[in-house]
Amino acid sequence: MLDNFNRQINYLRISITDRCNLRCVYCMPEEGIKLVDHSSILSFEEITEFTKTAVRMGIRKVRITGGEPLARRRAVDLVRMLSGIKEIKDLSMTTNAILLTKYAQDLKQAGLMRVNISLDSIDPEKYRTITRGGEIQKVFDGINSAIAAGLSPIKINCVIKKNIDEPDAAAVQKYCDENGLIARFIDEMDIEKGQFGIVHGGSGGDCANCNRLRLTSDGFLKPCLFSDISFNIREMDYASAIKLALDQKPECGLNSYSNKFYNTGG
């Protein structure tokens, strides 16, 4: 699929929940968020049928996100349903790894290919502060479980304040080098102010080469994280929603007052 700027759109990011078991300081306010009512959340059947349509139109890469996707019950079942769509060449998940020890092997058996894991510091106290209470040992255990399950390559997403040489980022890079992991450094973003940058070690944030669409957990298809444009897939047929998203995908992200990291997957 080509958009109006001749970009090949082949990547769909699917948020399956706005719930999360952490409260990262750059993702959500300390007091928490107003959660989407369960009745508004897309069913696994709706997600699968939409994805089948997207695949028929050219999507080949699918990533499951949240919130924290493993906080949604039966997330493994959704992976199994999506992995049955043979045209998908890359089926992955972004997770904080807190629950990965429990689910890594089942996810692999269900057809998940790889994981991206959020880790902004390897210092236990600093990690606890950033996540407002997270236990870093659970992350390390989750990473080891992912390695054992064969969910590779494993990419580590580290949010940085200024540059990749700051102490926490350098320590994360060293940890990745020692454990056969791929480090990706993401500038701390502000969606409302339109502050973002190209991911170091990845492709995110590069508007000229953006290849993705985003589906929120409550059924809105968004062509850009830094735009308020969206289409309710429950109010039109799936192909029409995708065509509209392609037609209105902006050349470059500006800002957004409707998108949040916890409900669009970052």
C-alpha cells in the first residue's frame, strides 16, 4: 500500500489494552488514567478480522502493544489467532517483561516471533523510580525467559533524556552487549508539543520513511501518533477505514491532543 507521499505502508501496530502494571513517569500521570470501559475494547475476533483485511491490502508486519499487552487476559490466544494469518512475516510484541516469565514459552508456541522490552535503567532503585514501583529483577527474569523461549532477536527500548551517552543509557547498552540483546534508544517524546526524534538503532520517528498505521484498543485507526486524525473501524468497513487512513496520513507528524502512549503503544 502506498500513501500520498509514496511511502510503502506495511506495518500495523495494535494496542490491545490501555491497562498497565507499571506507571512510568513519561507515560502516564501519577494519579493514573481514566480507563477505557471493557465494553469498548475490541474483541480478539474484531482485531483478527481487521488484521486479515489489512494483510490483504498489504500489511506484512504486526506488533502487539498496550498499555502492557500481557495485562490483557488471554493475550496468548490473540497471538495464536494472528499467527494463523500466513501472510504476516513479522509478528512481535512490545512488553515491559514483568509478566514475561509466565508467558514467554506459551507466546512462542502460539506463534509470536520476537519481543521488544522496555528498560530505561538497570539500576534497581532508578528503575523503581521511573516505573513508580517496578521490580527490575522481574524484567531480567522475563528477558531470560524470552531468550530461553527463542523470542529473538530481543530488542531493548530505552528512553533517554538527552543522548545515548548518558549514564543509564550507557549501562543499558553494556547490559545488552553482554547478553546478546539489541539496544534501541528513544528520545523522550511529548505528543502534545510535537517533540520526537528518530530512534537510535531503529526506524521510529523518521517521518519520511514511516511505514505504519496504528489501531487503538477501542477501535480507532490512526495514521500517525503525532496527529489527531483517526477513523472508527466499527463505524465503517475495514477496507474503507484503511483507505482513509492512507489518504490522510500526514507527510510529517506535528502534535496530538487525543493520543497517549498508554493507549496507542508509543
